[in-house]
Amino acid sequence: MYVGRFVVVAPGIGAYRVSSRSFPNRQVVDRDGTLTVSPTPDAPPTENPYISYNCVRTVDTPAGNRLAAIGNGSHVDPIAEKLELGYPERDALAEPLLALDYEKDDYDTPRIAGVIGAETATIGTVRSDALLIEAVTEPTIVATYEVDSPEAHPLEADTAAEAAGEVLTAAFDHPVCAAGVTVAEDGVSVAVDNGPDADSEA
């Protein structure tokens, strides 16, 4: 089954996977703790605005909490910025998703995102017909296609690297690359998995 890009979040851990039929030449790059989806060096040129974006950003809130914002597009940055300003997780997700709306491509692709804390997790999506935001206590997935409402999904990983590897090898079609993140009271860890031919630890 092809579900496109997807996020899985739970308290303390999350992961994001790029799945693509049209733009497979992409990788996740660690830029000082911010994980960025970008074309590989051999990717053909494109003007598609949805190809490159930050998919994971870590945040220290005014209250001293560490959080991670995760998602499939340019909305990850304003979500992180609102968390840095002290917005509640629900509002930090809802406002950017509603403002940027679903992607205006040929498929009306939903935007998907999550916020992960050491003890909390919130997941959201904006589709052409709905904005959905849920606080979750167990691993939960939302994808751009098919699984376009949050639902339970197994995630056995304990580390960021394991989370990235687990979603990259999940039984959905056209995997490309993945990112993982863990959030604990003492810090945030991130990892990338660009497949068997690339270095998997960020």
C-alpha cells in the first residue's frame, strides 16, 4: 500500500518517512540538530516547492521544556517557532496547519505534523476537508494518503536511530528516507536513515 509521507509520534519518540513515486532522489541531512529533507546530489533539477524542507526541529520552550516538531513540509518551522514562544502544543500545531493549509498540488496533499515531549505527544493533519489535532499516549500515525486520519501504529523503537530505521522499513510502498527523534528530560536526540547505502546515524 502506498501512503506517501507519514509521521509516527508517541510520548518521548517520533519518526518521519519520505515515501515518493515522483521524487525519490532525496535524503535527510542533519544540520546541527535540525533535520532537513533535500535532493540528493544526483537529483534532477525541479522547481517543485514541496521537495525541500525541515522535517524535524528541536525546541526549548520558555517554561524550560524540550520538544521536537516533526512533519512533511514548510509548516514545521512555524510550529517550532510557536512552541519557542510558549504556545500550547495543540495551538502550535493548529495555527500553522490552518494558515498554510493542504499542499496545492495535483493531489491536494495533506500537511501532517507532530509535537513530541518527554511525556506528551500531539499529532495533526490538515486536509482539503478537515483539520485534525489529537493528543496521543500511544504510537500514532498519520499519512498523506490512505491513513489520512490519526490511528494507532506499532513503534517498537527505543532510540532515534531505531525509530528512523523502523519507519523506513515499514511495509508501505516506495520508501526513500527517514528521520527519528527522541525527547527526554535531559535532551533530544535525532537520527537519519537514508537507506542501506548511507550513514544512518546523525
